[in-house]
Amino acid sequence: MSDEEPPKRRWTGKPKGGDGQRQMQTRVKNKKLDESSRNWVKRHLNDPYVARARADGYRARAAYKLIELDEQFHFLKRGMKVIDLGAAPGGWAQVAVQRGAGKVVGVDLLEIEPLNGARFFQLDLLDEATPSILMDALGGAPDLVLSDMAANTTGHARTDQIRTGALADAAADFALAHVAPGGAFVTKAFQGGLDAALLQRLKQNFVKVSHAKPPASRAESSEVYVVAMGRKSQSSA
Ligand SMILES: C[S@@+](CC[C@H](N)C(=O)[O-])C[C@H]1O[C@@H](n2cnc3c(N)ncnc32)[C@H](O)[C@@H]1O
């Protein structure tokens, strides 16, 4: 399970006439959730980043991963055009807007609450039509493509890694096709990183490619981030 993701496959939300949180806690107590879901709930309830996100008004604790990555790499610049892939519920978009992005266009399979300074689409990045919809909405090449996309989990670790790896590869293809010269690309990947050939293409097309594990990314999660800075103007993709 992604560390941002509640055990939604097993948890179907607020029951009729009941209190969703109470039922979730009851299920935890009654051991009706499987062990990994119970662990997720326990971790979530005790996570200082979750409390901090609530206090700071962020929609997701993931916001701190982007803040920490930007503190390390300084890719967010005032006035820039940003594409946010896998944007729900909008934590990264909030950070991009706060740090002065001129235009933010986000996409997710899930609906996203509106946010001043950002425009969201409920679409699948893997659909053929999606990239051009995003590019039309942005009205020019993005200076920064962000991807925090993660696949819904199946409970089988290797399958989950492959599925999220495929999303990172799709994000990298999008970035290679669209990022403006001098621009940057940041994506979630999993230990072992991106597909080797794709990583090689990133290295050929960006001045510097780094791997990073921000403190807000849980130590027990195999997620890492790939940060590619300085898109070269001549594409060798
Ligand atoms: C970890 S969450 C992103 C959190 C986000 N960065 C934030 O700060 O709020 C991962 C998201 O990727 C989305 N996602 C997964 N597959 C996708 C796809 N094919 N197209 C678009 N979004 C996708 C999921 O729906 C999920 O909302």
C-alpha cells in the first residue's frame, strides 16, 4: 500500500447512518481489517506529519515530501508552469501555488477539490488523449513536471511495484516529450528506481539526475524520488 493511501480496497467508506472513522476504529479493534491495513491506520493516526499537515492546512502529508525535495534541489521557481501528475488530493499543487508557480495543471483518476491557482482534470494519464488536454490547459511547455502517481495496491508487493514503476515510466515519457529547455522533472519511483533504459534517456536529456528519499517519505516505504534538473534544449530522446 502506498504510504499516502488509506486501505480503501478493504474500507468502503462511511456506512449508512454511521460514523466512518468510528467504524474504521471498530474494525481495527475487531481485527476485521487485514494486518497491513491495520498497520496503515495505526501509523496514520500516530504520524506527526499527518498532524502537521492538518495544522498547516495541507490536504496531504505528501506536501512535506515536495517541500523537502525542493529545499534540497530548488526546482520550484516563481512564475513557472507546472504539471502535477497524480495530483489528488492536491497537497503538491498547494505547495507549488504557495511557492509562486504561475500556472499549475493537475490530473488524477480521482476528483480533486478546487484550489485557487490550479486547474485539475479527472483523467487517466495513460489515456492517449490526456497529455494534449493537459498541455492545452497549460498553454505552453511546462517548466516543471511533477509525478507522485501511485497505483492502487493489490496486496502483492512485487505486482504493486511493477504497476507503480509503469506509472513513473509514463510520467518520464510525458516529461521527455514536453518539459521546456532548462526545466525539471520530479517523479516517485521505487527502490531499484526507473527502468534502466528510461533512466539513461533522462540522463541524456537532463543536466543532472539524482535519487532522493526525503525525510517525510516513510523509512519502511520502498519509495524514492528521481529528480532530473536542467532539460537540455537538444532532445536525444
Ligand atoms: C500518493 S497520491 C498523490 C498525492 C499528491 N501528490 C498530493 O500531494 O496530494 C497518488 C495518486 O496517483 C493517482 N494515479 C494513479 N494512477 C494514475 C493515472 N493512471 N492517472 C492519473 N493519476 C493516477 C492516484 O489516483 C492517487 O491519487
